[in-house]
Amino acid sequence: MSLGDDHGYGDEPGGGSGQTRTRLPGSGDADVYGGARRPARSSSRSLIAVVGVVVLLIAAIAFANRGGGGAADDESGGAANEPSAQPTAPSGVRPVKGDAGGIPTGYARDEQGAQSAAANYAVALGSADMFDKAKRDEVLNVVITPTAVDQFRSTLDKAYSAQFFQNVGLNEDGSTPEGFTFISRTSPVGTKVTDFSGTKATVDVWCTGLIGLAGQGSTNPVTDGWFTITMELDWVNGDWKVITHSQKDGPAPVGGDNRASSAEEIADAVNGYGGFTYAR
């Protein structure tokens, strides 16, 4: 299945080959739990399948709304003209001043603030909350620019159909089958500003992530993958908001030779280890 034919991500800053293919997890995947080794290069397929669907849909709506973002705030960005921090240097700038529905908000109007916003929004848009209608609406209200949020919501509501849920291993209503734990988690590894004008920013977020169903006999076991998300952000009502969102595969490191953990170990880890607030 490919949803990227009409909107090639190669046209976006930091884009790929011009087309992003989306593949849904196959029902014939082998169960890797119980000590078996993970297949050498197939681990990213299921992750890109699910996260890629969300990204493609968000990007499609964002393209339709180019130029329609909210009015820019007139306040000056005091740190906007300061030299960018070195990749490994701490900024010393407090990343956020608040949160909305568990998503950090209140970023600085500078490059570091834009990077922190993009990283945290990548976490939210790649989370399991996107598979629940009420929670998905809350996420979109926080991260998407106000003028586009209704259209984003309408398109995603149609995309999260009974058939889609079945394809990713969930029940037709989006609930998790009994005896399984559904996992969808995105973790930023690094960020990079590719364009900045004070009220507009383009940020690349290099991520790793997990997706799948943890449980004995799962045909969609939890796998990991690597991808880069490109976000265009607009300064609206005193904070950064997403106006476009695209994704490409990689960069991916050479896979290790770790023994795959059991379904119980994976579920316990995801339920027991909380996420982070990401900051530049």
C-alpha cells in the first residue's frame, strides 16, 4: 500500500527520493518472541508502516494548507540572531514553560525552542494515543496550527478505519486484543534546523521507534526502526505549531546481534519506562 504517490517527500527540506512508500504489517510475520533472533533488516518495516501512514496523512493535509497558518506573533525573538549551539553543547535555556494534555508547550522563539518543539511533537504524533479518537483530537489541538487542525482531524478520522486497525493487529474499533499490549513509541535521537526566519522554522528530527503488539502468538510483534521527520513550524499565539510534516527512512545504524526479548519483557518495559521531555 502506498499513500505517498501524490505528495513525494523529496520536495520537502531534507526529503528522500521523492516518494515515500507505506507498507502495512503482514499477517505472515514470524513470531520473534521466545528467544529467536530478530531478522537482519526487516525490523523497520512494521514501524514505518504504521508511523508512515500517520505522517503521510498529516503531510497531505499540510500541503493543502500551505500559506494558511495562523497569524505570526509580533514579539521579537531575542535569541533568534544568536549563534547556533554546537551539536553536543548544552544550551542552558529552559526548554518549555508548561504542558497541554501531557505534551510540553511554551517554547522559546528561537532555533533551540523550535528544535525542542519538533522533538516533542514527533513523540506525540508517533504515540499510541493517535489510535484513539479522543486522544488523537487532543494531540492535534496541541501540535497543529489552528487554521489546519479541523481538516487534519477530518482526514485522520477517515484514515483510522476498521480495516486499518485490523491491518495493524488491533480490533475493528481500535482497541487492543485481549492478552496483548499495543506499543507505538517514537524517541528522538537528534534535531537539526534547516531553515529559520524568526516566525517560521524547518526542523529535521532523527528518530528511532517501536511499533507492534506484544503478546504470545502475535503476528505483529514489536519491532524497531529508524527514520527522519521533517517539520515546518509556525510561530502562533506565542508558541511553535506544526504546519507540514513529512518522513523518510533512516539514517539507520547496523543492527546489533541482541537476543530478542520475550513478549512479557517488552510489555513490562514499555509500561514501566516513561517517556521524556526532549530539549535542545
